[in-house]
Amino acid sequence: MIFFIAIISMVALQEPHVKNFLIEASNAGPIEYKFIKPVNCKSGKYKNTYVISQNERVILKQVSKDGNVGPICVK
């Protein structure tokens, strides 16, 4: 099982959206997420954030430093 997770992780890191998201996330410090109502949105850079969507839907949103969950996919 661990072997398959390692293979999937290596393949996922080849995806530019995943790689860019991890770079942006590592600069922000500790990260907390909340589940949100699903929103249609494509993966990519949006304003000051980076979005990774599954089947063009977002269900998790990062919580801001002040504890709020802001708008999703704002260009």
C-alpha cells in the first residue's frame, strides 16, 4: 500500500498545478483548511492564491490568518 501511495505522490508532483501549489503553501507557514459548499473552479493561479480542483470542483478552502474563509477562485 505504501508503495502505491509513493508512486501516486511522485506522479502528482509532476503536475504543474500541484507543484506550484506546494511551493506557494510552503511560504505561508502553518495551514488550516475547512470544507466548503462545492464550487466550480479550474486549477491554477488566482489573485494571491493557488487553486487545485478535482474535476473542476473545490471543496476545501484554506483558512486565512484572521480565521475567515474568503471567496473562492477570485481572479
